[in-house]
Amino acid sequence: MALNKETLLNNILENLDKLDYIKSADIPNIDLYMDQVTTFMEKHLTSLKRYPEDKVLTKTMINNYAKNHLLPPPVKKKYSKEHLLVLIFIYYFKGFLSFQDIQAVLNPLTERFFYSDSEFTMEQIYTDVMQMEQEEFQVLKEDVQRLYERSFQAFPDAPAEDQDFLQLFSMICLLSFDVYVKKQMIERLIDAYSASTGEEKKPPKK
């Protein structure tokens, strides 16, 4: 069956529109127990799951983050608003960064701004970052549409029965290349920061 390219593009853009983020104002200003944390994250990030049975965050994950000093430990088994902000950053990063790289990015943040009296709080940093990302969202949609249109002009001389798959494959490759290049850039930024602070980054254990 031939792909309906217009319908497919519209579905992609509609799914992008459904992607939401947790606003700082949505996070309770009271400390939460573990079950309340996982319930909150599941409720607010469920639109990002690929499959309904996937879990956004589990108790095991959160305990592991705290055990490995990625997340500051809870106080009397309760997690503050700052804890949830850090967990949200971890959730987004863990899809494409190693545990070690997430530590390199987040540890300086938590050391300086977690429970800090500084003018810049974790909440302010989170709000500003998310606002910048939302401002870039329309640019992202336009770029996806550009890549989509380009990919479906590819392979005009291919056999008719193979064109749909080859064009879809080219779209996947274009998006993958974008992800690969940006991941490389992120890793080099992390390495450069680690070098500037004198913190030697060791290769991850195999």
C-alpha cells in the first residue's frame, strides 16, 4: 500500500504539537514521597511515552540516581520541588546521553543552585531553559517539514514499488544524521567544560 505522504506529515506535526513539558507552576511546592513523585511524573509526561506500558520513571531509577550522586538525596524520604526539576532534566537527557555525561552536566547545577539562596534558583534556571526551548519549537517544526519534503523528492528513478520505502528511509536517515551531529556537539561541549574545570573525564566502563 502506498504511503499517503500528506497524511503522514500531518500526523507527525500533530504529534509534535501534543508534546508538552512540565511547567514549574505545575509542580507542588510541598515535599513528596516516592510514590507521589512517580505518579506526578507519569501523569505529566505520559504524552512522551512511545508505548502505553512504558514507565516514565520508576522507584528503582530514582534510587539509582540518588545512590550515584546524580540526584541529591531525599530529606526524610521526601523529595522537594528542586528534586523534581532535576528529575525532569534527567528524564530528557537519559534518552541520548550517558550516565557519566549527565553527571557532568547536572552535578555543577545541583552543587551551585540546589537549595541555594542565590538569585538564580533551580526553578528560575528550569523556567528560563524551558522558555527558550518553547521559542525554538516552531523552528523545529519547520525544519521537520523541510526534511520531510526533501526526503520525499528523493529516488525519483527507483522502481515504483520501492519508492515509498526508500523515501521513508531517507527521512529517517536525515533525522538520524541531525541527532548524531547534535549528540557529537553536546559531548564535545561537555568534554570542553570538564577540561576547563580540571575534571578528567574517564571513558565509561564496558
